[in-house]
Amino acid sequence: MRDIFYFDAAAELVVVLLLFSMFVKKIYKTQSSKIFIGILICCFIAALCEIPTCYPEKIGSDLMWVCNTGYFLARNTMPVAFIIYLFAITDSWSTVRKSSLLMTLTIVPYVIALILILSNFSTHAIFEILPDGTYTRGNLLWILYVISAIYLAYSTTFLVICRKFFGRYQFVALFTVTPMSVIAIIIQFFNPGYYVELFVSALSFIMICSAIETADQIMDSKTGLMSFSKFMSTTEKAYILKKDQYVVLLKIKNYSEIYNKLNYENTKKYVHYMCSEFDRRYRDIDSKYKTYSLDEGVYAGIFSSYDSALRVGDRIRNDFSELLRIKIDFRPQVFLCVTNVTKDFENISLFNAFLSNIHTKFDSVNEIIEMSRMKNDKRFIIENNIENIIDDGLKNNEFEVYYQPIFDTKRKKFTSAEALVRLNSTKYGFIVPDLFIKYAEKNGRITQIDNYVLEEVLKFISSDEFKDLGLEYIEVNLSFVDCSDPTLHQRVKGLLEKYNVSPELINLEFTESMDADYEIVDTNIEKLREIGIHFSLDDYGTGYSNIDRFSKLPLKLVKIDKSLVDRFEEEDMSCVIKNTINMIKDLNREIVVEGTETLSQAERFIQYGCDHIQGFYYSKPLAKEGFVKFLVENNNAKPVS
């Protein structure tokens, strides 16, 4: 029976298509991709050499010797290349090199195979070509099968040990190489005429390509740099292997200006040009650095040493502005950060949190920030660990409600107060609200915090000590996240019933936001108003309400923001404030002036006819005990004249 080469032809077609796809999509920049391309080329050469051996009478004995030798060399290179490929995608080559056992297991079997194959011309230990062109197996051919089995067992064991490096589909794609190869080897060993080994290998390469060597996971199509997901997977491996990873983070603060100067197509071309310069310009410092696109205008380079990273950062600072003005009049505001990621960040979650908020991290332009120095700054530490701090605060009861008294200008005493949440972390101390509130709104914890504040306020209102304080109500802030929650009115109603508190004793504050779902917000307001709860619009003058919406909202109070109060002495702003106050009064809303810090401010806004004054001039926010004491001592104090 003539040998069947159709499987080899199919393998060649698959390999060519995979190579074409990888080069078209530019999936060849990573070390692992280059090794994988090498494996594909070995498979192609092996199939190319094996096909002519099906026609010994046509090619002659000399070419049979050459083709079979080429086949064995290429075919037996693939298993060791696959092992090295696993080292590359797990970024563990440096660890393997430190182990003499692993290095021996990686290199020695392949060296034995090479010696057997290259000496076969004289020994005929692997195969022999008879004068008539007939192929016969040598006595030591089985050694090559044993070596292949060793590498298959080696790769399987390595995969199992390194399971945490891979997603489920990635692991399955790599793991199935072993059983598929074993089945193919058995078939071909007992049926030499069926050349199925390389075809089965080609099928496994398709799985690997779809799971690991994909454009989405490796390349960023907008910039031509490697992708954010590739950067994060590389970083995760560095943490697992406990190895240093030296990174330059580059952020162009005014990146959006490029879009203003160019049309869409030219912007794409310009961004590609800019990123290609970043990708190649500093090879004289570090020839092997890798570049990544993390977000629009945010890039990273991974370098072989901290000194290289620092030198590149310095070069970028000195020449990037001139570089980017070659094609358009664009003066980038460049922020640079040099870091040894695995040393400067305790875990990958903290580093990821830092990256996700990198737009807020840097204030200086065209300066290099060394994270090893910055990480000792308390605010930076808190910002970078804020999600864990919030979670710990909720779990360990580290949040506390403070109360800021509000002065009633008509009754000349304190008749209400605003409840304000504070976080006193056991580990980090007092955390300013501006810091933790914005993160709590992003990660959804704000609902738990709002619930905590409301429940604490209702507990206080239901207590005996509250009844003697002469307060008419307590104001409680609601985040835009809570206002957009369809269950808000049910939660509030449930807590009122739980503590047997009259709805008139609380006033809910909300701030209009572009992110709010106005339909849900209005439904919540209406349903809560039906049970007797009043509302106030917080931070008036800074929110997003238009005049039409403002006029229709069922508000009891409108709170003038501190930013307006601070400018009351400016002639133009004074005119705006007075007319704003008159408009609000004409709509029959009461006015609370926030952030009043001086006597002159308090007197001016009382003169303007404002109903309530709140601010440090009267009192800072106080813990409950201090607040009760303040009211006992001051509620009969003489009013401001």
C-alpha cells in the first residue's frame, strides 16, 4: 500500500493559514509568539520533508536520505520547542534556568535525539534507505518515541503545576496536545503508511491559537502595541513567580486634543505613528523592552532593569514633546511613573486599582515620579488601597455618623442638622470623605454606606435624648447611586417602620448627576413624598439640573453650595447669588447656605433672607455625643445680629 500523504498536505495548509493569520494580525512581537511561530515552521518543514518520501522511486535514495533526516530533525524539535513555549507563556524561563534538574530534563533528551539523527548516515540506528529506495526502520528508532514521551509527560506535569497561569479554555487547549499526540503516535507507529502525526499537531495548534495566540489578547488594534490584557497577564505572572517587573507608565493628559486637531482617519494614523515611535525609539537603552497600550493616552513599557526604565523615562520627558509635534502642532502634557511593580505594590489587585484610577494620580507635568518614593505617601497608600479600606470599614464598624448643626435664621436657634459619614480606619486613621465617597460610588459600596447612615440617624431620632434637643429634622444625604435604585423607597420605608420614626423627622438630600436615571429618581421621590418625607437639593450651583427640572422638583429645601459662598464678595457673583436666592424664594423653597465660615458671610446671607445657615462659623461636624452637648449649651445662644 502506498503511503498516504494527504494528512501532511492538510497539516501544511493549516500551518500556512495560521502563519498568515498571525502575521496579518501582527501577532509576533512577544517572545511566546515567536516561539510558537517557530513550532509552526518546524511542523511545516517536517510535512514538507515527509510528503516526497511517499514516492521513493521518483526522488531516488539520496533525496530519501535528505527528506527523512529533515523530517526527523524538524519533528523532534517540536516537543522541546513546545516545552520552551510553555516557559515563555508562563514567563518562567528565568526560574527554570536556576534549576539544574529542569535544564537537564529540557536539553539532554533533545541533544540525544540530535546525536542519533545526525549520526544516522553512518549508524543507520534510526532508519535506512536501501539502494532501491525502500525505507526501513532502525533498531534505535524507539528511543525517539521515548524522548517524545518524556517531553509529553514533562509538558503535562508542567501544565498541571502551572494551572493557575491559565484560564479554563487556555488550559484545555494546551493540555489536549498530549492525548492527541499520543493517539497520533500510536496510530502512526502501528500504521507507518498513515502520516497523521503532523496533522493532529496542526489541529492542536489551531486550539492554541484560538485560546492564547489571539489578537484580542495580545495586540491593541488602535495603536499596534500589545494590549492591556497582555500587560496584565504578564504582570500577574511576575507576581506568581515573585520576579521584578520594571515598568514605565506614560500618560498623555491632554490626549483628547489630538481628536480636536485631526479627523478620525488622520487621528488613527497619528496615534499609530506616535505609538510606533514609543515602541522603537529607546532600543539603544534596552533592546528587548515591550510596549503596551493600557487605555487611550495611557501606555506602558516593561524593561529589563530599573536603571533602563529610569533612563527611558528621562528620555521621554526630554524629547517626547518635540517628537509628537513633528506631524501636528500638539504639545502633550506627559505624566511619567517608573515602578518595580511587584515591589511597589503588595499584590496585583492594588496595582490594578492604581491603573484603573491613573487619571487622578498625577498632578505634575513632564516630571518623573518614582513609585518607590511615592508609595510612602500616606494619601497615595490610602487611595491605592481604598476599596479594601471601605470593605474593612463596613465589616469592622469603622464608619461613624457625625452631625453638623444648622442655624435657623428666623427662630434664632439650631433646629436641624446634617448627618455626615466619617471613616476612621483602624489601620490608616481618619479618611477624608472626598476620598472614600467617590470610590464607594464607583464600586457600589455607597448603598451600604447610605443604609448605615440612615439607620444610625433613625436610631438617634428614636432615642429619648433626641426628643429633648428641639430638633425638627435631620438631613441625610443620598448618593446618585441610591437615588437610581428602584428599591430605595422600600428600604427607607422599612427602616422608618423598624424604628417607629415619623417621616417628617428626616429630610433626604440628593445631588443631581449626569449618571443618575431620572425616571427612577423621580419615581423614588414621588413614592417617598407620599409617605411624608421631605427633600432638599444639595450643592445647588454645581449640579446638572436645568431650570425646567429644578422648578418641577418637589423640594422643601435648596442648599447653596460652598463654592458660591466663597465668592459672595465678587461683584458679579454677588449679583448672581442674590438673584438666585430671590428665584428660589419665589418658588416657595427654603434656603440653606452651606460652608459659612466667617461672621461676614453669615451676616450677608441672613441679610439676603436665607432661612438656614450651616458651616464652621457655627460648628464643625460633631460626633453624636459632642453634637448633643453642643445643642444643650448653644441652643439658647444669642443670634447673630
